[in-house]
Amino acid sequence: MSEIAALVSAARNGDERAFQELVAPHRRELRAYCYRMAGSLDDADDLLQESLLRAWRGIASFEGRSSIRTWLYRVTWSACVDALESRPPRTLAVDLGPPAEADEPLPPPRLDGWVGPCSATLYAEDSPSPEARYSARESVALAFLAALQLLPPKQRAVLLARDVLGWSAEECAVELGTSVAGVNSALQRARDTIDRQAAKWRPQLPDEPTTRAMLARYIQAWERADVAALTALLHEDATLSMPPLPIWLLGARAIASSVGAMVFAPGGPGAFRFLVTEANGVPALATYQRDLDGAFVAASIQLLVVTGTKIASVTAFLEPRLFPAFELPARL
């Protein structure tokens, strides 16, 4: 009897430790799948917990006709679709409506409903099959996740299975309990929706040295509270959004003017420090702001999309509670 078969047999007999050993090699990729389906790490963790609970309760139904990985995905697909059918889709601020004026008062935060960030640890080890249409990084881009949210959950599940995991239509039909024709029809509708949004999530990114230089200049502009330097780094049609605030800004001058007045002016030079990281396939900055005691405390995680030699978008998640998920310290 193989080791997997022995663990399955033990799990069927109520050995929870054996079940955890079966699940452990697949937990990270299942969490990544739940994140892509839901667009939020909080939701992903809830969905993963529900999926594994269903798997534990249903382990007796595993007959070994497929791999344990495939079976776990089947259970996870079902849990995600069931949960997400009744939930409103998550979104990005730039999809809510027109941009705000630079001097417009800040609205109250909207505490839920946003597409949220993830650290590179969630997707960096993914190795899609040659049949996959999207790379691991592309498939966690914020704009890609927002486009996925436009799809009904079943179409989402088909597109992720085919174009991210690289599974065949036949495999999807078996695991999703539908026909090959049904899979192909759902996939075509899903691809049509996603492709219409492709320019948002498939930008032409510069090489790594250019990106590093851009990050260094961006950090320097913030540390010096230099509005002119910040303006020079942004594309003319750059965007800035700041979840959970339901507002976004369009244009280098509007962004720099707003940041200068609301962020730079109160603290002055030296009010911010940064740690460079990665989120959703793009460079990110953990932002720390000086408090009244002089300590630098977690303030936001900024995701920067750089195209050419300038910054095309900044998404600043004003949520210090995200720092532990990125293994970042709360204070510097």
C-alpha cells in the first residue's frame, strides 16, 4: 500500500492527523485558488476552512479514481461556488465611478467589498501547466481579480481551472459535474469578459533595474515630501486609489496635489519610511508613518504598476491590519 493510500485509509477511519498530512502539500495552492475566486484573503481563508471541513466530512467518498489533489480541488470548487453565488462581487475603487477632484473632501471609508492584496508567498511557487493561459503573477493582478468578479462564480471556476491551472475541458467537465460543451461555452463567455479588461491587467512592465530605480525615486519623493518630484514620476493619466476610501484620483497633477496637501504637508520631510516588497505580481511598498512619539508605525501597503519609465497606478491599501499577512513588522 502506498503512503497516500495508507493516509487515506487512516483518514477514513477518523484519523484527523492523517487527513492533515494528506492536505498539507496542497493547502497553499488551494488557498491561492480561493483567493482568486473571492478576491480577498479574508474570504479565501474562510472558503479554505469550509472546503477542508467538507473534505474531512466527505473523505469516505474519495475512491482513488483521481489524485487527492484533484479531489480536493473538486471539493473546493463546490464550496467556493456555493458561497459566492449569494455574495456581491468585490471591486476596485477605479470601477466605482468617475474620479474625484483633487480638493474634494474625503468620503467615509467603505469597510468591505474591496478586491484586496496578497503577498508573493501565495503565488510565487505556482507552476502552471503549459496549457495555462495566464501566469501565476498575471492571475493575481488586482485588475485581473476585479475582472474575475464580473463573472458568475461557475464561469469563474471554469476559467481558473482551464486558463490558470491548465486543466483540459474533459477534466473540468468531470470535476465540475458538467459536459465538455458546457465547459467550453462557459469558458468562451468568461474569456470574452476577461479579454475586454486585458489592457488593465496586462501592462507592458519595464525591466527590473528600471523598476528598482523608479521605486528608489518614489521613496525619495515621499521621504522628502517633494510634490514636484512625485509629479515627475507619474504618467499624465496615472491613477491613485486608497481602499477603504471609495474614491480615486486621475492624473499626475491631481494625485500629487492631493498627496501634497493631505499627506506631505501635515508631517513634512522625514515623516515616512518604507520597506520594499511585492504584492499581486507588482512592486509594493510597506509604508510606515511617524507617530506623535517619533516611532514609525504601519500605515499602508502601496502597490505600484510601472509602465515605461513612469508609474501608471498606485493602489494604497490604508489598512495596517494587512501587514501580518505580508510578514511585515508593525513598527520600524
